[in-house]
Amino acid sequence: YKYFVKNIARRRGKVATYLPKPLFADNASGMHCHQSLWNNEKRNLFYDAEGWALTSQLCRWYIGGLLKHAHALMAFCAPTTNSYRRLVPGYEAPVNLAMSQRNRPAAARIPMCSDSPNAKRVEFRCPDPTANAYLAFAAMLMAGLDGIAGKIDPGPPLDKNIYELPPEEARGIAKVPASLDESLRALEKDHGFLLRGDVFTQDVIETWLEFKWKHEVDPVRLRPHPWEFQLYFDA
């Protein structure tokens, strides 16, 4: 998809980028991932007519897994230093590690556009289009399955207006990491769920971490930022 879009843009004398936050004070680009599990009878296992937001208990456990491992997942789902220019509290960015029926700033959102059993799904809103889809999709699935295996409670739904919450209540909501550094450290500590069934292997995790530290985090950290000249040049 990216290849086609970039080539069509080039033919027309333009450029296309999937950088999450290319422009200051303008909307960012996310890659919201819609997920559901189905059985052999082609029945959506995430639907329950009696459940919260028409979701099944299995769906909510799946969400519990996504939220529990969200910090580590971000190393694959938001894998660039620029990713965290997008994930800033106070905007519509999905920085709150909670589930909600409608709130856009919630990491796990249940779309309510249809009551159809086939349409019931969780929308994990943290990833962005710099992610390697093969790694990110596999990691999210492993986190969700770990949630089901461990019957992980995602916590109460965040169905309030997040922008109107009292400061003390807002501070109590867990947030996504604020930088790629934090996400990589989280992956270092929390990746056992990825190794089950040899879906990921230890050498893949270690190679990913080494590459990110050596070729992205440290080079960005070592270079002056243009805005620092605005702030401090006349120090």
C-alpha cells in the first residue's frame, strides 16, 4: 500500500509520507488496528448481546492483555522517536490505557457504528504507520491471547468525557510511554508473552532492541534539536 501511494505521488511531483507527526500543530497519522477473533463456525467471539458495548467476556479479556502489555507493545506498534510526537496527552491521541465505547483518547475503543454481531471488534488506536505490520500484528495478537489465557481484567470502561475529568482523576489513568526509550525498556522487561509457541524468539527481540538503541534512539539523543536553538542560543 505504501509503495503504491508513494509511487503515484512521485509521478505527480509530490511526496507521500507515513511519518506519524510530520507537521507541528497539525493532525498526526495513526494506524488504528481493528481486531476480532472468530471460531470455525465463522462466529465472532467478541460479540455478546448482553455484554458491555455488546462485547463478550472473551473480548474484554483480550483487551486486558492489550492494556497490560501496552508499554512493551509500543516498541513494535509505535517504533520510532517521531511516534511519540503524536502520542501527547490533551489531544485526540490515544494515550489513555483504558477501554471505552467512544472516547478517542482511549487506547482500546469499541466502535459503535453497528449492532451487527459480525461488526463487533476492538480498535487498538496506539499503533502508527511506521510499524512493521508483521511484527506489530503478531505482537498485538499474542498480547490479546495472553489476556484471554490469564483472564486479565481490563478495568472499568472509561466512558466519561476525558477532557472534563478532574485533574486528580485524569492523573490516575495509566498512559502509554512518552518516548521510544520507555517503550524499549518496557519490552526488555516484558516479552515473555511474545515467546510462547516460538511466535517470537529471544534473538528477534534482542536484535530489535539493539538496532533501535544503536541506530535510532542514541543518534537522535546525540544531535541538537532545531528548537533548542530557539530556546537556548542566546544563553
